[in-house]
Amino acid sequence: MATVDSSDTSTTREVEEQLATIRDGVVEFYGEDELRGRLAEGLAGGRPLRVKLGMDPSSPDLHLGHTVVLQKLKRFQELGHTPIFLIGDFTARIGDPSGKKKTRPALGADEVRENARTYVDQVAKILDVERAEVRFNSEWMDTMSPTDFVRLCSQQTVARLLERDDFARRYAAGEPISVHEFLYPFVQAYDSVALEADVELGGTDQTFNLLMGREVQRAYGQPPQAVLTHPLLVGTDGHEKMSKSLGNSIGITDAPEEIFGKVMSISDELMLDFVAILSGGEWAELEAEVKVVRAGGGDPMALKQALGAAIVERVAGAAAARTAREHFRATVQKGQLPDKIPESSLALGDADDLGLLEIIEAAGLTGSRGEARRLISQGAVSLDGSKVSEATLRLGAGSYLLKVGKRRYAKITIGA
């Protein structure tokens, strides 16, 4: 009678348990059968998977949309695998064309370097970076010879590149596609070769680039990586993908009160999607409550507050979450002023007064005068408790209390 090797049975069970965790929240899982075998061999031989997540420092701040894949990278780390956070300081100089309707401006090396400076600290809010590989793709791309780069680009045809939805749409519409944009998928794919990646993570808008990595790895004699695509997080406007450039993002370095307040401003329907996409296997109670709310029961407002607190706790800690929640209750629900209001002093100079738009921008209440003008037109700006209706308003010497939106306050002193 044949005997069953208990160690083989145990490994098989662990493989399937890990694959279930890996599948959680994923839109598409390419190469699952290949990864199953590689995972079994790795568990038996003590070799963890090498899991790659790349982000270009095209802006200095990460937002909640970035945390979707960061959470999955964290889960791989918790399973005992090697997370690789790749900062695309070389690819940022090309500009990722994914989903773009026109050529994306390439960034200069100094701008990329400045943006990348704080990335590791921001990622550390989610991932244990002390137990992760943090790499820059300039390590290998800056030293690649022209001959090697030509070899890399020879792995695909122009016809294959035009299969990409965004390239195909722009080509059909007669919109220009710069040659350097075609290079981006090649470089991202070669990153997987340089890192010998077993798995690569990304959003659904990255599918073409991620699959290109599988093809290029084969061409360089490596087994192809598995690819996991994840849903894109819609921004606070409820329509477009979360993006700082669209003004609909929630930054993970935003003040906790600001994060909580922005979460409270989203629609109930978007709130339910936020829970599903951002949970990352950590918010079982919230996910259960989502099912109740979708069925027409529960308390959507209580769920939204719990979501806001969970997000703040994830990026800033439990104490910050409690403070942010109380701040919202006091300033928005009860109409009280915050305990601490930023103060700004502005000089009149040779003028008799200052324009309100200039004051709002100088106090840091908006990013631009254009945004301040828009908020005034929406009735979202008040001066000493009264709504402002005229963007042309000017203020002379004195002290004023400005409120912009629901949460931004400033005490302004204007002097000679």
C-alpha cells in the first residue's frame, strides 16, 4: 500500500492557501499555474518569491490609489516573500504613456530626484522597508550600452506596441505618439529581467507593460513572471482615477484631519468601493458592514466614519485616527472651531489693501488663485463667519478668520 508523504501534502496545502491570499482583490492573475509550481519549489527549498512593484516619482506625493498595490506587496511580505519596491527614476524621465491621450512631458533628472527623495519614507507607512529591497532602475539603465538597448527594443514590433489600447486610440485619431513613449514598456519589462522578478504587481492600466515583462524575460532566458492586476481607485470626484493632477486625490502624507474629512466628503456608493478596494484583507468588519449597507440596511454615515478612521490609522496610527474623528465631529458636525488654527501675517507694502485670492493662496488654503476663485463661486469660502460671494473682494489692515471648504481655516493678520 502506497504511503502519502505528509511533507508534500503540507506543502500543497500551503501553496493553495498562499494562492488564495494572492488572488484576493485581484482583477487578473496571469501565469497562475506557472507560479503554483514555482511557489511549491520555493517553499520546499526555502526560496522566497521575488515580488516587484514599481512606481515612477512623477510627483512628490503618494496617494491612496498607490496603497492598493502596496497593500498586496505587504501581504506577500507577510507570507515570507521578498518585496521589491522599485523607484522608476529612469522611467520617470521617459514618462509613462499608460492611459494618456497625449504625450506626457518627460521630467528632468533633478525634478525626478527631488520627487523620489521622500518615496521610501512614504512607502514605509505601509511596508516594512527594512525587510524589503528598495531599488532604482537607473542602476542598470544608466549603464546599458546602445548595443544592449537596441537588442532590448528588437524583442517586439511596432504592430505589437500598437495593440495597446491607448496607443491604438491615439494612432486611429491621428494624435501624435512620440518615439520615446514606445520605449517605456521595454524599460519596465527589462526591470523585471534585472531584478529576476517572479511576480509583478500593478493596476489594470498597466496590463500591457506588465505582460511585456513576461515576454522580455523569456527572450532573456528567464522564466516569465506572474502578473497581478488590481482595480484602480476612483478619486473623490467619483469619476476619474485618483490623481493629484486632477485634484481628486487623498495623499497619504496629508494631515490626518484632512484625510478623514476628504473621506467623509465622498458619496456613499464610492465609499463602498473604497472599502472593497482598499481593504487589503485587513478590514473584515468593514467589508461585512458593506454587505449590510448594499442590502439596504446598516448606517452608511457610521460606516463612512469607520472607513475614514481605518484609513488614517493605516497611514498615521491609531492616535491620529481618534484625533481626526473627534476633529470632524467638533468642526463639521457640531460647527465648532478647531483648537489650533494656523496663523499668517501679511504685509500691505505700498498698497492700501490685498486681494482675497492673493490672501487665500498666501495662507496656503488653496494651491492656486484659480482654485480659490472656483471655491468662492461654489460658496465654499467664508470670512469671519459670512460666505464670500465676490472673488474681487479686497481686505485692508486688520485681523480676519478665513474658512475654505469644510476643514481649512486660517487666522490672517494684515499689517503695514
